[in-house]
Amino acid sequence: MAQIDHLGIAVKSLAAAKSIYEKLGLSISPEETVEQEQVRLVMVPVGESRLELLEATSETSAIAKFIAKRGEGLHHVCLKVSDLPASVARLKKDGVRLVSDEIKTGAGGHQYVFVHPSSTGGVLLELVQE
């Protein structure tokens, strides 16, 4: 059964964005950079899920483009699945549009893939291996 792993939030500045969560007494992970996505990020544990604060490291990154078009805010919803390769194969078979057919490795060594918003009712959906 899938569950929410995290909510990705696009921010202009990690330093500025972290402060509200620190003021609420929440813990913040050390900063991590994912070169292939051109982002720097931190995770903020909240209950059984997390908030992922994402700052662009390049003007050409998806996060920079998102902020330029829509401003800061909710970027994606991430679900944790028990068998990522099987989930991806099933989605492809059913004609679901993926952002990339390739399963990638990102922050914390997690394997992930993004499902295009055109297949999810307008929400960018990330799937990660449990």
C-alpha cells in the first residue's frame, strides 16, 4: 500500500524557508544537493511524513522554472511504493505519461520517478521506492 513520503515545496531561499519550521520547533535535516536535478534541499519531518524544501542551484532547473512561472509553493506530492520498478512498468503499460522513463537516484539514495501532471489531474507526482 502506498503512503505519502513527502510534499515538495519550491522555495527561493532555503535559509529563509527553514526559519518558520525552526520557530515551530521542528527538526531540519542537513542540506543536501542533488546535482542531476540542480537543487539543494532539506527535509522537515512532520508526523509520519516530511516536507521537502527545494531551492534551485541553477536558473535552468525545474525548480527555478516552476518559481518563475508560479512562484514559491507546493511543487509535488511524493508517494512511497513497495515495488517501484513494478509500479513504473504498470503505469507505462496503462499509457500513463512519465516525466522520464528512467528510475533515478536522488536525495538520501532514494530511487524515484515522476509522473507527469497531465496524467494525475494537474499534480506532479513523485514515486519513491519504500
